[in-house]
Amino acid sequence: MAKNQLHAETSEAEPHKGTVKRLKARIELFDKHISEIEEELEGYSKKDKQLDARVSRITTIPGGGKMTAMVVLAETNGFELIRNKKQLVSYAELDVKEKLSDTSVRGKPRISKKGNRHLRKAMYFPAIAAARYNPDHKGLYERIVDRSGIKKKGLVAVQRKVLELIYVLDKNGTVFDPEYENSASVKKTAHAIQADSKAALIEQI
């Protein structure tokens, strides 16, 4: 937000020097605080070898940084009460519900407004990175956008798939493999993820 404000101010015909100076100082302060928080989280992770191993596995996913891994594990209590991917997706508010009126007229499908908004928010930027740099996620994003013309639908689908992948890797104790969908050892898991994604996309579109 501060960077957007700085861009808007510097794009003016006559930028206010004082405002530009204050915005730059604010951005520097935010960067400093972010670095401090990341160092603290790194320290917490290093103190627990099991946690550190879980974080390391999650960060093998393109777009999945340590901050994302820590938020997901913290907000789900290490998936302690999560029994399957469907439950996890619902908890993160990434499931799609179809609105029905009193006369049972079908309304426009929308993302549900229940569950953990912090978890959903944590998946936003990893999904953007995955949609750009991971061929599988990029293909999913482009197919949905081409079909619906709505970028948000494509991004939500990628958020959902990345979160599911984090869950699968953590539960299986494995790291991300770019060729995992073609690997015989994980075909069953891949088919399950595809089936869940397809069902959700049908509801969404």
C-alpha cells in the first residue's frame, strides 16, 4: 500500500517532496520490521527440528516461502484437526458455494465467507508466484481465465491447489517434485487432488 502511495505521488506533475520523503521512510521501516519478524520466525523454527523439517519441505513448493509455511502450520495447528483436503479448503475459505434464493433460483457461485481468513490471505502471494512460474499451476490458471474471463477465479483455484499440495507434502513427509504428477509413486495422490479441484471448479464456473 505504501509503495502504491509512493508511486501515485511520484507520478504527479509536481510531487510533494515532503510526502515522498515520508513515504520512503515508511517503506524502509516496514522492510526493517519484516526482516526482524522473519528472523524471529527463523529462530523459532531452528529451535524445533521437526518444525524446521516441515517448513523446509513446504518451501520446496514454487512460491512457498518460510513465512507462508509458518502461517499455514500455525493457523491449522500443524493440521492437527484437519482430516482431508476438502476440510482444509473449507477452513481456508477457498471453497465455492452456490447461492440459492427463497425460490430456489440459482445465484452466482461465490467464495464462502466462513473459516480462517488469515490462512486464505497467506495463500494469495504464493498463488500469484505459482501461477507465473510453476507450469502446472500456470496452466490451471490460464485454462480457468480463458474459460471464464475472470482472473480472480483462476487465482482462487491456484490458491486452493497450492494449499492442498502443502497439506499432501506435509502429511506424506515428502518434498515437492516438478514431475510428481507423472511419478508412479504419487499417481493416486495426484488423481485425488485433480478430482477435488475438478469438483470445486465445476461449482465455481
